[in-house]
Amino acid sequence: MPTVSFLWVMAALLAQQSAAPSTALDYDFFKTRVQPIFTAKRPGHARCVSCHSAGTPLRLQALPPGSVTWSEEDSRKNFEAFRRVMVPGSPLASRLLTHPLATEAGGDLFHNGGKHWQSQNDAEWQTLAAWARGQTASSSTATAPGKVRIIQTNSAGDNVHIIDPATNKVVGEITGIEVSHGAAAAPDGSRLYISNEADSTLDVVDGRTLKVTKKIPLSGHPNNIAIGRDGRRVFVGIAQAPGAVDVIDTASLERAKSIPVKGAVHNVYVTPDGRYAVSGSIAGKNVTVIDTQTEQPAWVLDFDLGVRPMAFERNPDGSTKRLFAQLSEFNGFAVVDFATHKEVTRIALPVLAPGKEPVRVGGNASHGLAITADGTTLIVNSRLNSAVYAYSLPDLQLLGSTDIQGIDPNWVTLTPDSKMAYVAIAGSNFVSAIDIKSMKEVARIPVGEVPKRNITAILP
């Protein structure tokens, strides 16, 4: 009878064969970033290499006596062995990530070598997830050991707050950026990038010291920003006519070009696979999809209403499946098939219960949405309802909601383990920490004046 280990290896092989091949596993990333995990010593745990060099179906090459790493030839053999238990583009379908992960954190039932990671936020787990998603050694030093942090800008203040999601406390502050708006983090956490509305600059912040090191002039007044997956480009939405996306080169820290689009840009994003930068315009009532390789518009989708925040659902191979967009004065979101470039439906958020009055503040009825890293849940804010909603994916069924005891839930970011949502409550100057499974608020974190955009980053 086949052993359990044999069965799970075969299951992973079959899953990998069924996955689209567009997400490749990078050998150099494996050699330089993944292999050190196999020799790392964790208190109370045996090293991976101690078991997997002998006696298990998934086999590492034996380390030469006195050596702490493998030769090029043996590294290649290790790569071929371990790629069999990976599903490119899908970390949580990859046995290398789920077998040693605590069951309550999304891992499977049992691992003979023990559960090495208690959370998907663990830096080692994040390194393996980056490899699964196609991260390359040459493009970035992503997933260096660090801490998960929530970066919260304060749009009417002169500071940015850093929140530790483990304690739900502010643990750091960036000062000297007046009217901060969008935020992005280098993949390795070495830098933060903040759009500065007062100076029309992209401000560069050292990830360790939290000091501003440079201000990069932009072509106009900025709004939200996004960084490419490889960290080489930052895309800045220019929120004034005629509309543009500024492209910042992170090596030279200069503006490389401005890509004209139709209408002032409200928000800009990079799709999960890194292939496209997507800008939305309120005045232009459109989405412009920019190819990140050519840095030219690939296609445009027009709407009847202005385009507000967006979120992106992935296919199993990591490519973009659907785009969700909030629209001006619509209390809900539009659903777009990314492959056909067509809107397929609109989902209205629940109507308020009798006796509950709508809160008519801010710039839009529904503002802020995000998809959990495991791809199972869409989180949606409603300013009008003063509430946050959870929808299942892919069927978009309402799972639950929580009422906000404050004004203007404006933006939301999620932790890498898909457990927590951090919602910026712009009119009440706090961030609401919400447990996604129960949709219960577990903490309110005081921050600065009118907090809006926030992101999740791993900092040194």
C-alpha cells in the first residue's frame, strides 16, 4: 500500500502538472533564499536537513562534512527534488509551504518533522511563498527576515504611523511628510515610498531608520501609488488633468517617464503577477491597463461612473482573473472579467436596517476593498453604511459584516496570513483591527489626522 508521504508527493505532482506554466520557479532564488531555510536551526526543532538528507521520500543531497551549504551540482539536484512539491503561483497548494505550517494557520494535519511556522506571517514562510509566486533572485531581495507592519498614512497630518499587527500598537513614526497619501514598500523592506501631496513629490524613506532620504519631483499632484513586484519601478497616479501615471526608477531614484492616460488618476495598482499597472480615473470614468514591460497602455475599459478603489483576484497560475472596482456614488462594486476586458456584474452592498441612518461623508459611498492572500475572501468598506463586509470568492456570497463605531471607513489592508483586516477610519482618526473569520473588531488603534491609505509591508 502506498505510504502517506508517497501520496502527498504524487498529489503535489499532479497539482503542478495541472497548473498553467506561466509562473516559473527561479533556481537562483531557490539556491540563495530557500536552501538556507533547510539548514536553519529553530529552537526546539530539528533542522530540515537533518531529516530530509536520509529516510524521507523528499530528499536533500547530503552536506559534505564541515560544509554549511551545497555545491552547485547538489543545489541543482535539490532544486529538482523540491520543485516537485510546489505548485507555481499557488503557495497554499504547495506542500512545501503547508506541510510544516501550523494547522490553524492554514497548514495540513501532520508533518513528521513538526510544525516549524505558526503563522503565514513568518519570514521563512513568506520567503517560500515568494518563490512559489515566481520571485527571482535577480529582480529583488524580497522576503528578507523582518516583521509584518501596517503602514498608515495620515492625509491631513505631517506623519505616517507604523503599526505592529501582533500587538495592535503603533511602534514607529515617519515625520516630515505633510499630507501623505499613497504608500508602497520595496520587496525587501529596505525602503518605503510615500506620495507627498504638499510638495508633489514621491518621498523615499529608509525602512530601518524611518527617515526621509530623498524627495523625487513628480509631474503633478499625486494620489495613490503602487510598486512593481520586482521593486524596480514605482507607479504614481497623478491626480490632475489631463492625467498621467509617473514611473519612478528605484535604482536612480528619478522619474523615468510619465504615461498619459485619460483623466486625472485616483488610484494605481500593480496586478498580483506584476504584468500590469492599472490606473483608475474618477473624471475619465475609466480603467487604464498598462503593460509593465513596455510601459505603454495595453487596454482601456470605460464605465458610466468614476472609478475608485480596486482589487484583483488571481487565477491558479497567478495571472489576473477578475478586477473589482468601486464606482462613484455606488454603494458596492463592479466585477470585471480581466481576460475579456468586460464588466460582468455589479454587487450592491446590503441596505441599511430600519432605523439606521446613512453616513454621508467623504468622497464616495463605498471606498476601500482588498482580497485575502489565500484568495478566499473579498473585504469591502462602506462609508454610507459605516460598515465593513466580507464576501466569499469566487461566488461573491456575503459572509458577514461589522459595524464601525466611527466615521468614514476609507481604506483597508490585510495581513499575509489572511486573518486580519486593518481599516483606516478617516473621520475618527483610528485604525480598526478586524478579525476576518468572525468579522469582529478586536482593537482600535489611534493614529494621526484623517488616516486614509494603508498597506501591509515586511520591514527589517
